Amino acid sequence: MTQANNPLHGIKLEDLLTDLVDHYGWEELGSRIDIRCFNHDPSIKSSLKFLRKTQWARDKVEYLYLKMNNLPLPAPKAYDGEYKDKAPKPQKSKQPLPEINAKIWGK
């Protein structure tokens, strides 16, 4: 698979995060991307651990890095209320409820 159109190809997450911290500082970074690892006792190590496990936060960090460096931005993703790293919610059946309280509800 080629990465020719990926502006982040070859950039390590640690280098990307270090550049953001050097440019913005932890306080500004935490106000731009409100995640605990940036706002409470921040460190590169704890932030990397969180970002490697949490895709939505990593997407935000990568987007900010691209924006900071005037690199091409990805097309906005359609947010359907869930992220791909979560299991889909089971669907409830659309069967009618029994007429247990019909007398109370007037049905």
C-alpha cells in the first residue's frame, strides 16, 4: 500500500506530539484538544500511551499538526455517533408492546 498522498507518512507520533508541545505548550494544546493527558500532569509518555489506544483523540492531534504545518487536511469524516473502535449497539426489536396497561393509558 502506497502512502504517497498521506502527509503524515514517515512522521512518528512521538515527533508529531513533541512538535505540537514545542509550538503550543501543554496549556494551549489542552485548551485546543480537551483531553485529560494534556490538562492534568501532562507528559509525552502518558499522552503517547493514550493516543495509541484512542483513535478519536489521535485524529484530533493529527489534524491539529497538519493545520499547524499548513499541510493538506483530510476530508471531514461523517460522525455517526460512534467510532470504529467501539462495538456497535444492538438494535431493539420494533415489536408492539403488550396491552398490559391499556386500561390506564386508554388504549
